[in-house]
Amino acid sequence: MDYKASQKIVFLLPNCASKPVGGVKMVLEYANRFAKDGCEVSLIYAAYSKWCKFGLLHTVFYLYQFCKAKFTKNYLPKWFDVDPSIKQNLIWSLDRYDYPKDAKIVATAVDTAYYLNQYNIDVDNKYYFIQGYENWFVDDDFVKETFHYPMRKIVISKWLRKIIIDSGEDADLVPNGFDTDFFQLQTPIKDRSPFELIALYHTDKRKGLDVAFKAFEIVKEKFPQLHVTLFGTPSQPEQLPNWYSYYQRPDKETFNRIYNHASIFVGSSYTEGWGLTVGEAMLCGCAVACTDNNGYLEMAKDGETALVSPVGDANVLADNITKLIKDDQLRIGRAQQGNRMIHKFDIELSYKHIQNILYGQ
């Protein structure tokens, strides 16, 4: 699609993008493609919102951190190759943003939607990209209030669309897509050791690592040769047993290598808007044992593309891991079905859908 230079798109992000985050990654994927197609794209990172509750000393320190980030540009997503034509800017607050009146503006989080709702621009130029039910710093009533803002809503999953429809509104469903040039099946599934597990490490309690670690201990008692590979953004957790390996912010080559070395991906989250790591693991040929949160279930079908356990239940999660280890046919079959299924979630198809929503092409 050919765009005129006058066509502008602005993505409003709730904070800096210095650390890898799944939701930010999807915004950057779309931003890059719009830029490649000729749009003038801007990424606006907001350091402060009305929900930040600071005392005087904390405010002074935060202002210092903000100025330092502006000067050093460490708010930029160095973990992602952003198109150089895209304008990126860290501002203090979105209520002070001198927004362009002639741009398509996309809110990417509940707090950015609040500010976009106040902007004096044509309603047809306001979009709300919803990637989760974001009630972790605001209450449910406020989240639901944002669903009624006069702007076009785009959701990434069927469960989120149902919530919005149940509220009396509507939303376009654009499932997250995967870059199949980035994540690839390189090591034959049948050649992998069944005792090699992989999981995302995260300090956010919603990721359920307490459940995963308990499940790993249960399985380790049955299979002493078990080995778990963890990857994530934080520093390596302290006192990690020697049967674990940890990779902090792996690059593309390392990511593919560790996914392809593992037989089983374990997802333990209590809640996910989507669950990108499940799809990444499927692309690389892992069988999946995961919890039944709504985001995972967009891809993980119990007994077909994964083995699914109740959220928070380490024992059933451990049982499913054990089944996959003991039964080669089951493990290989689930991995193959997951790999075939996940290819229908193509980032290029998702981008075309987003493109059509914004420009009606």
C-alpha cells in the first residue's frame, strides 16, 4: 500500500521502552511496518500519569531520572530494531503533549486512552489498542469506563472482545501475529531430549513463577536428569539450582537456539492478554504445558496443541509436564500440532488488518 507523506500515525505508550515487554513489542512491529509503507510514524513515551502517587522527594528523584533518560536516550528500545525514520520522544506527561491534529493517534494502554479521550481531534482519528484487561493499577470500573470512550477499539484476543461486547461496545479483533523469519524450527522435534524444559522468568507475580518452580521441583524428583532453561529481562534470580540455566535478554540467535534445544515450554501465568512466549515456543517446535488463562487459550487447545492445567495448580502442571516427558508420541504430537497451528498467526496478516482498520484499504 502506498501512503502519502502527509499521513501520520502516533502511538502513545505509557512509559519508556528500555526493557523488552510483549505489548510494546507488538506496537513496534506495527510501527515499523507503517513506516516502511511510507507513513510518518511517531512513538511517544510518557514518563508520568495522574496515577503516579509520589511524595516530594520521590517526585524530585523521578524528575532527575526523567531528565537523565532524555539526555542519554536510554528510554529507547535498544532490544528492538526500530525503523530509523520513526520519531521517538520521551515526554513528561500526555496531558502536556502537543499532539498533531491531523494524525491517527493510537492509545496502547488504559492510561494512554484516558489522555487520548481528552484530545481535541476528530473521533475517527482516535484508536484504542487493547492488549489486556489492565486493572493492576486502576480499578475495574475505570477499565470498563475506557471501553466506552468514543474511539475505535482494537483487541488482540477473543476473550477481550467478549468483555467489550458485553459492556455494550464493539471492537475489531486483530490477533497477535508472529514473525516466522525470527522464530524458526531448526532442530527436529523428535531429536530433542524430553528432559529439557524452557520457561520465561519474570518478577511480576501475575506470571506465576512460584507455581512453575514448585512444578519443576515435583518433576525433578521423578526425573533427576531434568534441566530447565529460563530466559527473561531481569537479572538472574539468586540461589538458582545448578540444574537451571538462565539467559538474560537473549539475542535472536540465542533465542532460537535455546527454544530449539528444549522439548517442553512451560507457561505458568495467572493472566495474559495473549501470551507471546507460547506462540514463540510453538514456532520453534516445543510441546507446551501451560495454565488455562484466557490469553494462552487463544493458542493452547488442551489435548491438541498443548496440555493445559488450572491457573495456580502446580500439581496438575507437574502432571502434564510428566506426561509429556514419559510419552514420546504425545510430546511430539502436541509439538507438531502446535507448530502447524501457530503459523496461521502471521504478523503480516495482522498488520494488513490493522492497516485496513486505520485507512479502510
